[in-house]
Amino acid sequence: MPYFSVVVPAHRVQGYLRECLESVLDQSCTDLELVVVDDDSPDAGAAIAAEYAQRDPRVQLVRLPERRGIGAARNTGAEHATGEWLLFLDGDDVLLPGALAALGEALDGPAGDVDVLLFGHDRVDWWETVRRPAGEDVTGDPLAVTVAAWNRVVRRSFWSAHALAFSAGPYEDVVPVHQATLAAGERVGALDRVCVRWRERRGGSFAKSPGRAHFAVIGRYEELFAAGTEVTARLFPCAVDHVLAVLDDPGRIPPGDRAAYFRAAAGMLRAHRPGGYVTVTDRHRALLSGSYATYRSLARAGGRMKAVRSALARRKKAVRARAMRVTYRADLRRSLDPHLAVYGAYWNRGVSCNPAAIHAKARELAPHIRGVWVVSSRHKHRVPPGVEYVIEGSRRYWRAMARATYLVNNSSFPGGFTKRPGQVYLQTHHGTPLKKMGLDQRRYPAGTHGISFQKVLDHTDQWDYSLSANPHSTEVWERVYPAAYQALEAGYPRNDVYFTTGPEDTARIRADLGIRPGVRALLYAPTHRDYQKGFLPRLDLERFAAALGPDHVVLVRAHYFYGADAGLAAHPNLIDVTGHARVEDLCLAADALITDYSSLMFDYACLDRPIVTYAPDWQAYRLARGTYFDVLSGRPGETPGALATTQDELTGLFRDGGWDTEETTRLRAAFRARFCPYDDGRAAERVVRRLFLA
């Protein structure tokens, strides 16, 4: 029998679940089992848990056939648990290092003859600011500790003997947590150590979903008070504090429901107020008097500084609003055009990437949708003939942004536009993330260059859909761009061409690029380094091309941040394709890809052609920018093929055939299975039908 059974319910937490599970499995105390209960989650949570269960016998996955809620999921986990102690951990929270060892030491020590052991926790928000609850003392009154399932361990035999169970619906832990504490009596212990990090999510959690569902906390205490006067006397102060805390949280009780919540709470508490109970604060007295007017006056008095700050914020907003173009304000009052879609890509650099593929497919399947592209004046020459466009910042741009029903971009639209009710924004992204993205970049300041992460979140709040090329991307986007958008797992429309282009078209592309018949074409496409200026390849391209000989040609594609060309010296076996309009054509023309950390590797995998990773500065890149996995690990699903860290190794791979072997083919297949599961040539169609024709 394991010492600890850690129960993790999982529903819509795919972006955080890996970190949660690893925080348990990486504990120095290994005498544990991890029971993950999939509450019929529509995301990849069950697949993630299954992956861990397959490789670690301590993990078991229990699947519920239908959504039953977090309470039922925890109850199911407890039923499957076999350990001596139960610990309930939410799927987006983590156990801190050494937590189980510290808990085990406390439970086995002189003070360990308990049935319930409380412990400390801290909180982390989406800015990664960690803080402890103000004034909480786990060694004090156990009923005054934060009412939660995840800040205590309970002896499993005690849990079963008292028939404890989480409630159905919101605030499911209030009843069993208090019941356990009361039933344990003197056998409640405390460990004054932070063991769990509770994640305060920006959106997508019950705590961040305002509405009348939060009235349920009132009913939970009424249920507890039904046990009699002794229980009521013990719990009453906690109930008053808890219902007030819910009322004071603007993320739970919206303004229009505050009066009704106050009166419902006051009525319940006044009906059960024990004899001799003395209020200790003005707010308590206002609640128990039932006077919402008194409570509001106290809240206003206590919130004067907050009001001052809000007034300053409103003043700044007013200044910005006055600077907004008068004509744009007028257009915002006009009705939306149901047939207008505005597209943008790579910060207005032209018609490309996923938005371009969606635009082309929409012209075919949804011709009633008029597509307009946003481009900068210096890139307008890149717009193909027959494609309508507007120049960023122009009068026509603001009019289009004000009236379009559909907005499609792989980066962001310029100028701080106002997203209107009824507008639908699809964020397509422009690559599968190997390097850290979004809020994860805050740990790597070398690559942020003054990014305002508040603006990043403000932009994310505008999205209605976030396009994903694979489950890995969905997990990452959900965590690093936390907002209320819907993941659209359809594959990358820009990759459709890899499945629909025939040999004749490929031969034409090669000929247009100047690739001679019978010559092996290698596409060298390194990514941008945030910590260096200019295109400085860690490869002597002339020497490399010369070493390969005349039967090879190297297509050199510098990152678009570096301009229109790579600045190459003339060489018959080198072709500078940095300025080529379509990277997809370059991939189709190439017999193999040589790259380092570019997201192009994920797209190229669709072609099922050899990928060679040339990474001479892996450690520097990983330390400066951060990565989500080790591309040099050699593990299936992480490494796409052959590896080289020096120029001599890279040259040797092509001289001795190591660039394309049975082993590299096996690695490529695993990589492709992980990162290209949705790509089949119809991604653009799926997106168009969902966005314009649903």
C-alpha cells in the first residue's frame, strides 16, 4: 500500500496538467500513487494523463463517461485510491519540491497521531507573482484555515469511516472539509510549511466566472448548520468570513447580483445565528443586520484609494480616447458588415502564412466574404494582383477595422483598435512553439526587448479562436495566453500545400529557383536569435557548399527579421532565397531541411522528408530564450532526425549518408505523429467552414 494517494481531477486544464503531474512524480518521496480522474474533458487532458500512466506505474487514469464536476471526480479518485493518506490536488496546481517528504516526516513524527494534517500554501498569478495568504496561520484555529481540499491530507480510513464526500456543484469542498475537521477533533495537526502552489488563473476557472452559481456557498453552510447547534456555534464565524470573502471578490459576484447575494447570505446567517454570538467588525454587523446600504457605505469608505486609482485610470483612458481618430469613432457607430473579413500576417508584412491560406480557401468556399489585407506601406508591393488591401493607419484601415465582422491574423493588428461586440477574431499563430512564448517569456528577459505583457494579455482578450497545429500547441497557448477564447484544433492551413502539390508543380518550383535536374537541394533555414543583431550563421556557407560538391545546392533562408537577403557571397552552389515570397515553395523544392530551432521544422515534417538539426549553440539559445523540450535529446517525438553541433559533423552527415537512415526515419515518424496530427491538406477548409459557414 503506498503511503500517499494524490488525487487529481482533470477538466480543461491541459495547459497546466503536465506541470501538475510532474510536480507529484518528481517528489523526493516516491512512496505514492497518482490517481488522475478525467472528468470527460473535451481537451487533451486524458491523453496527457494516459501518456504518464503508460510510462510510470504509479499513475492510474480513471475516465468518467460524462461530465460530473470536480466534486464527483474527486470522490471517484478517492474510491480508487489505495494509499494510507489522501491528498487532493487540482490539475492546474503543483506540489512544491520536498512537500511529500516533509508531510511524511510530520506524520511519522511525535505529533503525527492525527487524522487530518493541515499545511501551508501560496498562490501564483499569471504574472508569476507568488504570495502567501495574508494573515493565515495553519497552526491556529483549523476551521479558520482556507477552506480547500488541497491544503490538507486526510487519513484514507478516516475518510471512509466518516463517509466523507465532496458535494455536487459549486463549492464542493466546503462541507467535507469542515466535516473532516470537526470529526477529527483533537486529531488535527498542522505543518507550518508551504506544500502546494495554488494557481490563480486569469480565466477559465470557476473562481474567475462571475455569476449566481457563487450563491451556492450560502447553501453549503446551511447544510452544515443542519447538523445542530454545536456544529453551528463552531462554524458560524467561519461562515460569516467565507460569505463575505465571496461577496468582496469582483470575479465572483457581479454588481447586479451583489444586493441579492448579500440579502440571501444575511437571511441564512440570521436564521442560524447562535446565542451569545458577538460580531467583531463593522462589516460583520452590517451583514447580520441585513442592511445592504450600511455594508455599501462601509465598502465605499474602505475603497477610497481604489476609487482614486480608478479615476486616474479613467482619465488616462479618456486621453487616449480623445486621440483616437474622429472618423474611426464615427465608423464604430455604424453597423458591422457581415461579409467583410480583415486579414493580417507578420505585423503587416504582406499576404502569407495561415491567414493567406484561409483567405484563398474563403474565396473558393465562401465567395460572399470580402477579404481585405492590412499591409504596411513599405510592403504593399508584396500584395499579389487582385487582392484587396489597405495601408496600416490609413483612413481605409480604420474604416475596415471598425466595420469588419471577421478578423484573422497570425500576429496582431496595428494601432490599438477597439474590438466591437459581434466581431470574431481568429488568432492563427505562425508556428509550433519550441521556444518559450507569451507569459513564459517573462523568465527570459534577453528575448523580451521591452514587451508589455499587459498589452499581450489585452490582445489575447480579443481572441475568439486560437488555431492549433497540434496538441502541444494547444497546451502551450492555453497556459501562456490565458483568456476565454476557444481552441480551434484544425491543423495549419499554410501546410495544406504540402499535401496537394503534385510532382509537376514541384519540378516547376525547383526550376524557377534555379535548381538543376538531378541536384540534391538542401534548405538551410536558421531561426532568429534574440540576443544577436543581424544574420550571423554559425556555418561557413561557402565552405559547406564547396565540401558537398556540384551535385548539391544550398538554399539559404535567413529569418525575415534580417531583411530581404542573407548577404551571401556569390557561389554556384548557394542560392539566397530569403526574399522569396512563399516559404512553402522552398520546402517543396528541398530534398532535406537543415535548421536549428526554427518552427519551420514542424511544418516541413508534413512532407516526410529528412530534417537535420544543426545546433552549435543549443545551450546558449536554451538559456537565453528557453525551450519546451530538448530538440537534441534523441528521444522520439523531440528530435526530428539527424543531429550535428559542428560544421564538420554536419558535412559528414551528407558525405556518409547519416542524414537519412533507418534511425532518422524512425525519429521523423515520431516527430511527425506528435506535431502534424491534424495536417491532411484540408485544414483551411475546416477553418473556413467553422469561421464563415457555421
